[in-house]
Amino acid sequence: MKKIILAALGILFLFQPHLSLADEEEAVSPAVGPDKGITAADEHDGIKLSSEAIKNFALQTLKLSSNPSEWEIPSKAILVSGEEVNIYRLRDGFYKRIDFTTVSKSAGKLKIKSKELKVGDEIVTSGLGFLRAAELSAFSSGEEGHGH
């Protein structure tokens, strides 16, 4: 997992041109911008990625339909990070890590509930490690490890 996160961070840095003084004055992470892999970051909505980043991360999703009280998702859609267990939701172009409650488990699948899901949302099923690395990069100050 550590190698996946490091690889993802490496890919993110490919999308970042050298920072200018204007970038350093802004409150957002220097990893976020219209010409970068992470094009937008918002605590409420999540992160928005460039089409090139989505392709490079090989992100795949499953669209939610029908029963809005319980959703059946593949177990590979679950992200375990430390003690946190989440899924990534895609809504209106933004990827957001959200909480859920497991209703039941079967071979390779889970039935879940979440107040943060609705019909039409998509659940990320592939590329979770890269997405987590992008999220960490988007919401960091960008000062550690930064030098000219």
C-alpha cells in the first residue's frame, strides 16, 4: 500500500509545474489548480481530478441505482486507511471519501447504508490508493518537502 501511495504522489507531482509566488499566497494546497492533476478541492464536496489523472489512476466506478435505503457494492470498493473504513463517492465530478454502515456481507459484496449516498452517485471500485494519495495531497499545506 505504501508503494501505491508513493507512486500516486509521484504521478501527482508530474501534473504540478513549479510554484509561483502567487501560489504560495493562496490558502489552498499548491497541489490544486486548473492546470494540475487535482483541479479543485473542497472540504464539503471532495476533490475534482483532471481527465488525465482519472485515466492515469485507472479509476473505475459503479453507478448506484434503485433502492436508496441500502446499496450493494463490491468489497473491493472499501478503503481501509489506518483505523478508518470508507468508500469514495463520485458526485458532480467530485470524489469524496464517505462513511457508511454495513448491513450485510456476502461473497465479495456488501450491503451498505449511508446518508451521504443517493441514486445517481457512483462508488469508486478501482484506484482507491491513488485517490487517497490525491486527497491527502489536496488538503495538505504543501510546505513539507517543498524546496526550490
